[in-house]
Amino acid sequence: MRILYLLIPMALGVVGMALWAFLWAVRNGQFDDLEGPAHRILMDDDDPCIPRYRAGRKDDKSLDE
């Protein structure tokens, strides 16, 4: 019976910490867009990631400097 005096407050503490973590995640926007990253991986990027060198232009600052 004495162990209940220890286990009940410990269980309430764990539940309280889990509730705090959930509310923190909701307030910081962790659950705002659940499907966006899944759809974003399927979209193709039309822009090339590597800058291209344009020959013949003096003011080109891509790879010369």
C-alpha cells in the first residue's frame, strides 16, 4: 500500500510532462502541415541547382571570382 504513495505522483508527473510536450508541439506549429512534406518530395524542381557559366559576358559573377 505504501508503494502507491510513490507510484501515483510519479505517474501523474509523467502524464503532466507528456501533456506539456504535446501542448508545446501544438503551439510551435509542429502539426500544422502534415501532408505538405509528403507532396513536396513528389514535385520536380524546374530550377537547376548548379549555376551556369555564361560565356562572353564581362559582368558575370557566377564562377569567375
